Amino acid sequence: MEHLKAIGIKSAMTFAAVFLILGVGSHMTLGKVLIITAAIVALSYPLGDLKVFPKAGNNVATLVDFAMIFLVTWLLGNVMVDSSVSFIISGAIVAFVMVIGEYYFHKYIARIVLHLKYPFENHKY
């Protein structure tokens, strides 16, 4: 149940960032925003939050999340939108906004999902 709640929180956080930056800022349709949101969550939750974060810590996992979010946003944005507009800047903005939330989301993951008794004793988190 903790995983479903964590995925819900991550999905809401991701949707808000992608919608505000790409939906409102770049006039991307809601369907495309939802596809990018689903791709980011499907890739970054199992890899970044459940694999990298427990082994490498919060800082490394946040950097990995930045790279994944940027690449997904940039690649899918260029594939789904037929225009000459490059999604490099938009992808970087989405990734930057997301990693601010991801830093604190990892602390939630440590306590609630991974059940670490003292998650902040080790300076990795």
C-alpha cells in the first residue's frame, strides 16, 4: 500500500510540473502531458527511487532523477509535437522543478516505503 501511495504522490507532483511548464507554457495537450507524466513515473520510480536511492543516497538519486526526467521530457516532447521548437530548455526546466520535489520525496521514501528506522543518521540522505 505504501508503494501505491508513493506512486500517487510522485504522479501528482510530476503532473503538476509537466502541466504547468509544458501544458500551459508550451501549449501541449492534456493527453500528451499525461503520457509524459506516466513515462517519467514509470521510469524514475523503480529505477531512481527504489534502486539508486537506497544504494547511493539522496544526492546521487536526485541527479539521476534529473537526467531521467530531462531525457524523457526532451525525447517525448520532440516526438509528440510537430514543430521546430526544441524541448531542451523545457526539459531542463521540468527536470529542475522536479528535482526540488524529488529531494524531499526521497526522504518520504526512506521513512515510509523503505522503513528505514533512522534514515537521516547516514549523511547520504
